[in-house]
Amino acid sequence: MSYNMTNVLGILFANAHEDSVPELTAKRTMASIPFGGRFRMVDFLLSGMSNSGMSRVGIITRANYQSLLDHIGMARPWDLARNTGGLTLLAPFGRNIDTGLFRGKLEALYSCLSYIRHSECEYTVLSDCDLVINPNFHNLVESHIASGADITAVCHTDDYTEEATRESTCFKLDESGRVVEVSINRAVAGRRTMDLNIYVLKTSLLISLVDDLVSLGKFSLSRDVLQGRCADLNIRAYEFDGFCMRISGLESYYRANMALLSYDNLSKLVNSERPIYTKDRADAPAKYGFDSAVKNSLVADGCVIEGVVENSILFRGVKVGKGSVVKNAILMQDTVVGKNSTVSNIITDKNVKIKDGLTVSSSESCPLYIAKGREL
């Protein structure tokens, strides 16, 4: 019999890993970083939980969360606007933490233990918001129950660079899939099994671990639970083999967006069976001028294209003037490129204005970032 996912609580960490992309998180959380022309990073995990039948989700914030609040609203797009359960934004600090803002995930969870207890859910799924992924949490929970594990950790095995493993947790597994060794922030290139920071465990175990470890002054989930209790707890890996990219810096953000220009990647991430939901801005359809040309690009609603756009991602409300050429670029919401300008290998944040006749370019390996509201 299929497990009833209304008995599963979802907890998302909105600010985790935001130091890896300071350009994009100076005024927003990791969860609210725009992605793929119309989404925010939180949309992928929230949609996965909604599609899997989960009806209670808490998002733990820390700072710079106004844009997240604006995006989430009443949580209707994810079917989480409910009188019972639904989506809850959790405070960035708790009165029982002497230091104020939490230092790690254990302290963050400690600050909202009352919310977790009152959910009365049998299982809890924990996740960060730095992944471009479309997870099936129903399959994850059923696999966890069948395995008899204390904790199931979602992972992805691939060839990684030193940069990718520098700020990550990697596992060594035995033949049965049990985690027998945990390495943290060890920059080693090669074939690695990387922790995706998505976990499922019994809510009672979570509460017990948080209570015990925080009382001992511990605050890190990866170091003090996964690594510190690896020998004591039955921690098993759940290999995710679908499309998955982690945002670990500006370059990886650029690559992950550009990966969606491949139809194969896009169809794996966004499909009718497991839709990705987001806030609807109710823009008019994109408009294309007589002299415009668009090739291999994602163009969102509300755009006005009068120039040439190639291999680029344009968010809602972007305008490209006559005679302008945009190549290999990510232009966020309401960016304006004037007439007869050329831009390539750049990332513009929201409301950037590029004047007529300018050339702004960089390289694919080091894309140029233009901050929100700048005028060039």
C-alpha cells in the first residue's frame, strides 16, 4: 500500500550555502534566486513536495527574506494555502538560542521544535534550496521505510571538479548502500558520491538528535550527525539519477541555466507529469519585432524582442532594442537592452538598464555579473 504523504513534514533551509553566491544573495536568500527565466530556486523543492502529496512545509529563514516572502505569498501555486498544515515561514532565530541567529541547521531546527512537534507527522524531509532538481519525495520516503534506515540521504554520483567538492559533503558506501565514511569540504576531483543535502528520517529521531546535540553545543547537521554519528546510525544513500545541478558559485549558476537550453535537460526537469509551479505575474505574451531573430533561447512572458537573441535566457519583462545582439546571456526580470548594443556572456540582475550603442561582454568561464538596478 502506498504511504500517505500527508504524514510527512517538509523543512526547507532558505539561506543554506548563500555564501557561495554572494553576488546573487546580497539582498535575497538562496531560495529566492531567480532561475530558468521564470522560477525561483525554492520552486523546485516546493513543487516536488506538492507533487508528492506533502501538505505541511516549513521554510526556515535567516536574513534577506523579503523577496522570498513576496514570492511565496499565500503559497497558492503549490497548493499549500491551507487552514490546516500548508506552508509556514519560520523565524530566523529562537528565544532558546543564546547567540540569537542560528549557527547551523541543528540550531535552526532547535528554534522551531515546537512547530515540528505540533505537525504530528511521522516522517520529516529536510532539504536545502541550492538544487535545480525535480525530486519524487514519495519514492524517497517509501525507499526509506523499506530499507529500515535511520536516515536516508539523497546523493548523486558523478565526476566532480575540486571546486565542486570544496564546499560539499561526500559519502563512501558499502555494497549495501550504507554510508560508512563521510568527508566534508575536501576538495578532491574525480568520481564522487556527493550528498545533495536532502534527508528523510522519523520525526521522533529528528527531535531526539536535535535536543541531544544542541544541549552539547553542537550545531552542524553534516558534521555532528552524518559524520559524527555515522557509526551509530544506519545512514543509507538514495541515488538520484535524474537531472540535477547544484548552485555552488556564479559560474555553476550560469552553467545550470545554460543547461536548460538543451531540450533533453529541460524536459527532464520540467514536464507535465511533475510540473514546476511558481508565482504567476500575469504578463502578456512575448512580443517579437519584424527585424527580430531568436535562436535556442528561453524567452519568458512579457518580453519585447526587437533585436537578435541567441543561446540566452530572458526573464519576464526583458526588452531588447532594435539592432542589438544578445548572446550567451542571462537577463533577469525587467532588464532593458537599448538599441544597437551587443551583450554576451553576462548575467544581469533585475531592472538593469544597458544604454544604446554599448558593448558588454565577458567569457563563458567567467561570466560578468551586473547588480540589480544598475545602469550602464
